[in-house]
Amino acid sequence: MDKAYACYRWSADPRWITDGLLTNFYRTTMENFIKLHDDNADGIAEGHSIDIFDGACGSYCEQSAGGYGVGGDNIATTWSAYNSYAKLLTAMGKPALGKIYLAKANRVRDGYVRDWWNPSGNNYYAGRTIGLSGWITNFDQYSKETYAFQAVKRIAEPGPRADALLERLHKNYLENGKKYNFESFTYLPEAFYNYGKDDYAWHWLKRLLDSHYEYPEVSFTAVGAIATGMVGIEPDAPNHQVATLGHLTPQVDWVELDHVPVGAHDVLVRHERANTITTVRHNAGNVPLRWEARFPGAFSKLLVDGVPRKARRQSNNGILVSLVTVTLEVGQQVTVAAGSPAR
């Protein structure tokens, strides 16, 4: 569901919200499938099998899914899917139905915030057992994705709780990664970029890039982590908008992506000087493109091609950013720079 909405945001292709096969798939997934497997009417499909190849499982983890009724990856993905389906419905012209699914998402998130934190372990739980009678707290080859996806899908609460989860995720992979299937490493950069843990994100992204591993998931997720993580591109092609937020570390002086398709638009994005300078060029398009230039930190003003402009501030999943909006005509290039932080 997330990827369907992401493809719509990247492409503005109306088929993502009008094609009958797709819209029927969305509906049957979010209604029929969940109802079929939801034992306690909490809006989450429970698992009843240990092996992922032997019936419905409560977790994405392979090699005997640890007996999960609901894994952390399950509740995180379900919450995110409800949110994405609500947005797809709104884009379809069904805002009332979209609000119903947004309420379902909020209910799942409320349950997660209330029940899924393990105070004694200073971490979130890995999951609930089959039958939902107990909690799983181990971190091993049968639970690694259950933790990672709580950050990948951004259900983990920004602040001390998410920090504790991400710290444990990083340390565990450093200590035990040799025991894990390499595909599981592909989730790490996205998990850390989502919460502004750029040093950890780059560590694992570089591990992917240096691996030369031929499994296709590795190359695809590496490209994705660069585009949406390090370069921080957030497309809104249906509304002819794009946002950027750099995530460079001291090991990377600059990063540039050219000919990035955002719907009918073709753009270049470049970050440099520790995320204080961003350049975007509107290579091609059929209408002007609105660019939201975001920078980590609190700045009262940002320089747009050298001209000071008042900056707005917002929190992006716990990351304080300062931003300005610039309209780019076709063929136009603009550079925005951040100066001294506001006092």
C-alpha cells in the first residue's frame, strides 16, 4: 500500500488511483484480508504459523518467523498501510472514506504507543506470540526485521524511545551481523535516515555499496536510500512540488542526482558543505515546479541565490528543519544556503 501511494507521488500517473485492478487490490487487502486474519478486532492481521511458507505469519522474518502473532514489522506496516490507503482514497475523491481509514491508522498507533514499549528492556518489543498471550523480546535472526521495520515505517516515537531502538539496532548488527542474511541489511539506511541518524545511515549504506552483492534487493534499496535518504527527495508530482533535505556526513563532501523524474518534471538536486547549500535545477517540465528547500537546524533566514528570505520551521519526524519555498520555471536553477543558526 505504501509503495502504491509512493508511486503515485513520484509519477502523478492517474492509473494508481483509477485502475480497477489496483483499486480492487487496495480494497481487498485493507478490508477482506485483514478481516480474515484479525482475531481480536484490533485492525491487525494476526499470524497463526511459524514458517512463512506455511500459512499466514505475523512477521516478515524468514527461517521460522519465531512464532509471531504480530511482529513489530507487522504492526508498523499495518499502521503505515492504513495511512497510505487513506491518502489514496482522498486522491480518488473519497475523503470521507479516507477519514475512516485514517482513524483506523490512529487506533493502531495508539495501541502501539500504549502497549509496545518494554520499560525493563528500554526498547520496543519484537512482537507478540501466536495467540497474543505473550511478548517477544529477543533480538536475533528471527526478530531483526521486527525491530528494523518499526523505524523504516516510522511508527517508533521520535525521541528517547526511537533513539533507544536505533542504538540497539546499530549495535546488534555490528556484533551479530555475520549471522544475518544480507537482505536484512538493506533496511538499515532507511531506518536511520528516517530519524536523522545520518552517521549510522551512511555506515550501512556504504556497507551495501561496497558489498557488490548481486541480490537485486541490495542495488534497488541502495539507490532508494541515496535518493530519499541522503538526498532527501520527497516528491509530490500530482501537485507539481518537490521537497529536499540533505543528510550528508563528514565522510561525504557532496552528493548530486541529475535527471530525477518527478511526474512530468526532470530535476537535478545537489547538496554540499555539510547540508548548508542545496541547488535544484528544473531541467524539464510542462509547468513551474514548487521546491521546498529544507535544512536541518534552526535558521531565521535562508539565502535564495544570495537574497535573504525569512525561513519557516517544522519538525520532520523529530528532525527540526528550516525551509523556504521557491518556484522554479522550466530550465531555471536556484541555490539556497543556510547561514548562522538562529539564536
